[in-house]
Amino acid sequence: MRTIILVFSVLFAAVPGGAFAHAMLDHAEPRVGSMVSPAPKEMILWFTQQLEPAFSSIEVRNEQGAAVTAGKATVGGDRMQLRVALKALPPGTYKVIWRVLSVDTHRTQGDFSFRVGP
């Protein structure tokens, strides 16, 4: 048993750290699952890795599935932030769908919701 653990430990240590790197969502504003008031004017997402701007996007959709973004998403100066302007949002639930490509060429995607209250 010790031999098996030792072999896996050596193999794991030999794999470069970058091999496991993916741009995962770190946090968002508005926060994942939150209720906000007043409505936000933009959606900002922070990631754990730098992003490739041409292949990274955010969609924000209302309860009927209509897009409520105002323009294309842009990557911030540190390349770990993705933001998009939003149209005026009435009270309701909104779904955020993100797709990113990190600079090490790994693709990740996800989604979450937030609510705008009265």
C-alpha cells in the first residue's frame, strides 16, 4: 500500500501545476444567488486565471429568456475580470451564462442567477 501511495505522490508531483489550471469563477457582482436593489448597471465576473478576450463572453437573460446585456463583454486590465453593461432591469430573476477561455487554452463555462428586488 505504501508503494502505491508513493508512486501516485511522485507522479502527481511530476505533473506541472499549469496542467490543472482552468479559469473558474471566483466571484461576481451582483453576487451569485443574491437579491439586489437597485438594479445593477453592469455584471462583473472575476476568474482564477487570465482570460483570452476574443473567446470569453457573458450572457444575461431575463425570465422570458431575452438578453438584457447592452453590448459585448470586455476583459479588465488584469485579464482576470470580465464585465458587460446591462440594460435597465425591472424586478425579476436573471440568469448569467459565462463562457471563457483562459490564456493556457482551457475552456470553462457556467451559469448562475440573481434577483432584482423592488
